[in-house]
Amino acid sequence: MARYHGTPKRGHWSSRLGFIMASAGSAVGLGNIWKFPYITGMHGGGAFVLFFLICIALIGIPLMIAEMVIGRHTHKDPVGAFRTLAGGPWSMVGWLGVTAGFVILSYYCVVAGWAVNYLWLAIKGTFGGGHIQQVPELFSSLLASDLSQLFWQALFMGATIWIVLGGVSDGLERASKLMMPVLFLILIVLTVRGLFSPGGPRALSFLFTPNWRMLDAAAMLEAMGHAFFTLSLGMGAMLTYGSYANERTNIPNVAITVSIMDTCVALLSGIAIFSIVFTYGMAPAAGPGLVFKTLPILFSQMQGGTFVAILFFLLLVFAALTSSISLLEVVVAYYCDEKKWQRRTATLVMGFLIFLLGVPSALSNHLLADVHFIGGRNFLDSIDLVATNYILPLGALFIAIFTGWVMTTRVARGEIEKGTVNFHFYPLWHFLIKYVSPIMVAILFLSKIGLI
Ligand code: PHE
Ligand code: NA
């Protein structure tokens, strides 16, 4: 991540692999391992998963290409990019993205804090003893302590600020390249373990047999919103990362690779987690605590469970960190490029403000547990819902319309075909981004808010 070294002002990824790894780092995160399984459980499995995959293929991949195209063409932050290409009200789209980054990072740090706490528990050997009964209690007692949640949230936010501040050294880029394969490997081990447990077959049928009655407008919007969230789309994160890519990079190739990696991690986590759910007769709709209440059971049953638990939570924290830095980067890039703040000031001030906005999320399970917002949800779940079901789809809608209708074919096609020979994919991409994505997003969005 040469960009972080300060001078020259706009850097480039050191290599195509570096770009892929950083983008995959942004995409693969809590969205895959924490959120995907739990919302899938809440929405009854199969049909939700299938619709989610359709959204990834028809909207997600084209949109990731679009964001990277805009970023690489302008080499600017989201606001600057839209202002350069079209000006006027379009820079609002960039601004919406900056807001989304601010809001999402606020509660992302709280959930990541839970993962750091579990890493600490794993190091202490808590998951090694084969005590299944106490596993769910561990999570409830974490949620019941406002102070420890604030502590772990602050610690994680501190780490995020520290990386964005001090510069993501080559060390982190190298670490990404090492950690991603290890994450895959350990997920595969957990998935296989899960599949061979008594609940394995039921987990597969839960995840892949569609029950279409469960799929109402709310579920569809949730699936689509999550497709954006999990691929880091709709708010300019991939646009910003694309702005650091060089002219030889084959953007569709990168976008497709990253999307496939992200989807695999989500599906593997789902299989591992639901195998445990069905083996131990737990509720699939257990909500946001699902991953924390299930996987530790598996660890406590395994040979070398403590070691596997440490490794798993270490990787989970790391996956969250490579996502959180991309969220903060969008906000920081805006204040540096547009408001001419110093990078240091922007990182510290914005990091601190985002931490403050996260405080009600950290307190939402205990001190503020009785304060309900959308549909009886607490603060954390409500703000997550607003970000993923409203802000990201809205951002995605504007980006798709912009790319399909405002940006000239010459620019779009030129960017897409750089680094490739005979790129026949362009007409398909253009059709998807011009018609399919905006129409699908608009229909789901309007039907959810009750306008059609
Ligand atoms: N994609 C990340 C995840 O799945 C979250 C994220 C969303 C990161 C938006 C950046 C931008 O955890
Ligand atoms: Na993701």
C-alpha cells in the first residue's frame, strides 16, 4: 500500500496482487463471518442465500467494476471523483459515501471489539476445556458489561487509527498475502469438521434449499443490502482503492476475483456455523451473537482446540482490521483531498468522532437495552439496518445510474479494456450496470419504503 507512505501524494499499489489483496482485505470481514450467517439464520436460509448470490452476480460484480473504473479514471477520493467527472449535484454521491463510511465504522468497531475479546478468551484457554454449556453464557456476559465492550471497541478503533496514521507498511500488505490463505485454510478445516458432525447435512439443506415463502420484500432488501456491505460497495471504498491502481491493471479480473473470494468465505462460514447450530439443537435465528455462540463449541470439542481458537479469532480480528482501515480511509481521503486537512489531523479527529458515535452501539445491549429504534431493534442493530438497507443501496443506485447513463462509453470502455486483449465482456457489463442494477435496486428500495 504505497499510498500510505505519504509522498508522492497519490501512490499506487505495489503490484496487481497487492491491489487484489487490499481489496479482498476490505471485502472479507465481519460481513462474511459474523453478519452473513446470522442474517441468513433470521431469514430462514435457502431462498435468502440464493437471492443474495443473484445480487452478487447481477449487481455486485458490475458495481465493483464501476467503482474501480471511476476511481482509477480520476485518481481521486469519492467526492473529488464525481466532481471531476460530472460536477454539480453528483458530488453528493461521494459525500453520501463518506457519511456511510463514518456510520458503518462506528458500529463495526463494536462488533470487532467482541472478536478481540474472544481472542483474549481464547488466549486464556477458555475454549480448551470441553465445557459446552458455558459457551453461550460467555457471550451474554460480554454483552452485559458496558465497560468491557467500550474497552474492546476503543482498543480496536485505536488499532485502526494507528494503522491508517502510521502508514500501512509493506508489512501489512505482506501480512495480508499470508493471512488470507491461512484464513481460507482454517475455514475449510472448520467447515469439514462441521459437515461431518450430525448437523452437517441439515446445514447444507438449510443453506441451499430455497423456501421461497420466506423471501418477502424486507428479506430481499436485506439480501441486496448485504451484497453491497460484504463487497464494500455503495460508499466509495472500492472507488478509493481503485484510485490507487495503475493503468495496466485489468479491473474486471480483479473485481471478479475479489467477489468470488468474498462469497466463498461467507458460504464456508455459513456451513461451519449452521452445522453446529443443527448438531446442538440451537436456534438458527439466534441473532447477532450466532458466530460467538457456535464456533467456540466446535473449538472446545477439537484436538488442539485452544490453538485453533486463537488462530481463528486472530484471523477474524485481522479480517475486520483490513476492512475497518478501508472504511476510515474513505473518510480520511475526503478530508485530506477536499478539505486539505493534514492526514494526521484527519485520521485522529475523524477516528475519535467515529469512536464517539460508536459509544451508543457499545452500550446498546445493556445500559441502553431498553431504548428501541427501528422495529424494536436496539441502537446497534438499527444503525446497521439504516446503513446497509438504505444508505448503501441508495449509493449503489446513484453509482450505477452515473456509470450507465452519465459517464461516456469512451471513458468506461477505455478503463475496462485496459490491461486486456479482446475484452468481450464489455457489452454484458454495460447492460447490467445501465439497466439491470438500477432497476433491481430501485424496485426493491421503493417497495420496501412502501412506494410501490
Ligand atoms: N466488506 C466489509 C465486510 O464484509 C465491510 C465494509 C463495508 C468495508 C463497506 C468497507 C466498506 O466486513
Ligand atoms: Na465481506
